[in-house]
Amino acid sequence: MEKAKISGSQLFVLIVLFEMGSAILLGLGAEVKQDAWIAILFGLAGGIIVFFIYYRLYMYYPDLPLTSYLQKILGKWFGRFIGLLYIVYFIYIASRVLRDFGELLTTTIYNSTPLFVVNSLMILVIIYGIHKGFEVLARVGEIYFGVVYLTAILGMLLITFSGLIHLSNLTPILEHGLKPVIKTFLTTTLTFPFGEMVVFTMLLPFLNDKKKAKIVCLGGMILAGINITITAVINISVLGAGLFQRSTFPLLTTVGRIQIADFIERLDVLFMLYLIIGGFFKISIYYYAAVAGAADIFQFKNQRKLGFPIGMIVLFSSITIASNIAEFLKEGLVVVPVYLSWPFQIIIPSILLIIAFFLNRKKQTSSA
């Protein structure tokens, strides 16, 4: 592992930017239309419970990343095999997020630019940032955190003054009962974005004050969850439940409607910056976790040697992952939650925690 140390505030900023990332961009919980914000709050509550699994594992092994304590809990070879699966998972999700933002740019601003070119430019910047080290990424996060929040506040004010918000679009609440909301919570909002905190099992050892881990992580998750919920409420209020559900990038559609005094309008390009910042940090954290994990499992003394090859895998995966955006979105909604997110975010960590509990209790009994 890289000899990096970050403060509690830097970790907090990274968690907020990571969690908001592509969750702000996409219409999270759109399956339940005007009840999307309820599904998001359910996801936040469930995500906090799942986080305590990661936190408990971290308390057992505070100086080790996930790929290292997998080997201690499951044995050297089986632990390495599961660790390798996690690396593939991190690379795959990094590829998906890169594709999300590549599609955003090619369908809005750069209509004539190939997806490969846009994704290449973004991944090269990320490779360079990670090459400089995790501490540098954390410090950059602190700078951009202010930019993100100023942009968000400005956007909220402009949407309000444009008279676009119609709270009646949020009714009727629970029109079809609680069952569709719970289904969306279990298949979507629990695992995306809140269950994705599993990636921080690779990064928590960098925290310089171990006692702050719980409060910092929970604070970051709660703030990001509130921000995502407010964004969903605004999108539904402005667009209506039908358009919110049909829109590929609802926040961009909402911002595109801002018009004040026939002068302030077409601000979607400005808010693209806000979305790209979130995407940059989400891809970077997944990508860094994959690089650090691969270096740990394959015993590389200098993990920077793995940066470029893994970056190229992320790039080419993002292009070949689906032939078009419809297929890409369907894969993300149907295949990923059931076959990837639940096993890697909930089932495997739960099994690890049970085994770690008995292993550590056995050690305490033998030492006593």
C-alpha cells in the first residue's frame, strides 16, 4: 500500500463527492416516479446499516485494506481469489461510471466527437491524478468540494427564481403503495450509491485518526443522501413524474429549463462542470482501489507501475461494455444490482464479518 495519510475532513469530502457522483446525474429511483425521493431515503437508511458491516471489519483490521484482510480471514489462496474478483468488480464499475459521463458529453455538448475520444481524455487525466498519489487526490477534493456546493446553491436559487418548481408534481405520495418503493430500494437505491461504500474498505487504512472513521463516513453518507434526495425532489417538481422517468439525465433537463428575464438561460453547460467533477472523483476512487488491490495481491512494490495498464482496461471496458445507451442502462438496472452489487456489497462482507468475529473471539480466548 502507498504510504499516504489523509485527515478526517478529506475523507468526508471524498465520500460526499463519490456518493453524489453519478447518482446526481442519473434519475435515481425513477421506476417509482414521484416516490423516488422515498426510495432514496430508504436506500440511505439501508446503506448506513450495510456500512456498519464494513466498519466492523475495519475495526478488526484497521491497518489493512480489504484485499489484505480477505487473505487473513479466508486463507491466503482463497482470499487472493476473492480479492481478485473485487479488483475486477472495481474496474467494471469504474468503466460503467466512465461510460455514464462519456455518454453525457457525447449526447449534449460533443455530438460529433466519438465516445472513445471523450473517455480517453477523461481517463488520462485520472491516471495522471492517481499517479501523483492518493493524498493529492484528497487535497484536490477539498478544493472542488467548495466549487460543487457553490454551483449547487446557485442552481437551487436560479430554479426557484425561475418559478419552475411545482410541488404538486410530488403527489399523490405512495400512489401504488409501499411495495414498489421497497422493490426499488432493494434492487437500486440500497446498492447505488450507498452500498458502493464497499470501495472505501480499500481506503480507510489511510485515515490518520482511526477514531474518526465512523462519524466521518456516516456524516459523508448522510450529507450525500440528503443532497441526492433534494435533487430528486427538485427534478420531479420541475419535470413531473413522467418526464423525470423518461429523461436519461434529468438534472440536465431541469437546469436547461432555467430562464430568468430572457437573459439568464442555457445554463446546462455550466452545470456540466458540476457533474464532471463528481464523475471524476467516483471513477478515480474505484480506479485507485483496483490499482492498490492489484498491487497488494500480486505483491508489487511500486503500485504506480499498474496505473496505466489498469487505466487502459477501464477505458476499453467502458467502450465495449454495451453497444448502445439503451443496452447500457438496462444492464445497469437489471444485471448489475442482482449479480454484482448484492454479492460484493452485502453477501460477501456479511460472511467475512461472521468468520472474522469467530476468528477474533478464538484469539481472545486463547490469549486469555
